[in-house]
Amino acid sequence: MSNQNIIIYKFDILFNILNEIKEDLDFKIIRVSKEENLKDIIDRSKNYLIITKKKIETTENQIILNSLPIKIIGLIEKLNIEFLKKQFSNQSRIEIKDYVVDLNSREIIKNKFRLKLTEKEVNTVMYLFRSNKSVSIDELQKNVWGYISDIETHTVETHIYRLRKKILKIFDDQNFIISGKNGYKII
């Protein structure tokens, strides 16, 4: 069974139709008629969409069907597209320490604070995060910047310095990127 849940909220006719063809669907169908039950199901579900006739102000991930009739095949396509969008969005958000790096918007987020990053800054942060050891300047030059290690340049040090300065200014964090004798790392 799929981990994708379609929550049909106060829409019994649609639930009955989808329930008849549930073997052909890639998601679980859940009928809900009370708002308090809806909150419980949402709290237990990571991957859900709600189908309802009227917008629920306190809830996300809704598809409002207020114009009928609808073609079921069109609805199923729309649901699959919405789940793909959510999956893409979720995959682009990487948790590092107390931060979230959003690869799509190129931002690093902590609490209510956001910091825009350049593409090189995102690439540097992700390379350091994915490495389980200190990363040398030569390795960063080669794998993030594409430079040959024989070239004398201070590009990496300059970028790391500026990135640390930005993080310190917005998040007051001096230890996001740590430097040691073997290079840089994120713990």
C-alpha cells in the first residue's frame, strides 16, 4: 500500500466513487466528516492531500472541487501531479543541524530567519555536509569549483569566509562551518 493518503473531507459521493476503484489507485483513500478527526489524521500522515468542496482555512494541501461534474481520470491525474510536486519539494529540503537548506530557492533557513545563498555557496554547503570528514581546500577547488589543484588561488578560502560571515550575521552561528588543519567541515 502506498504512503500517499487522499483524505476526502465531507464529500461522501466522491469517496464512494474512488473507493470503488481503489485497487487501481496509487494512494490510500480516507473518509473524514469531522474537523477534529481531520486534524488527527493529518498529524499522523506525512504525505497527504485533502479533497473538499470548501476551503478549510487552517489546513494545507487541499484540492477544492466546487465545480461538478468532474472527470475521474482528470482528478486522478491532478492528484498524482500534486503528489509529485510535494515529493520534489520535500526532496529539495535538506536538514543540516538546526537548519533547512532549500535547494530550489537556494536558501538556508533556521526558525523564522532566511538567508539567500549563491549556487556556489549551496554547492559548498552540500559538499561539506555530505562528506563525513574534513574537506581540504584542494578537494573543494576540484569538486565544487572544477579547478585543478596546481593553480594558486584563494577562491575557496574567500568564499568560505564570506559564507561564514553571512551565517554569523543572520543566524549568529560561528560554528556552522568549522575549519581545522585538514580543511573544512560541517558537524
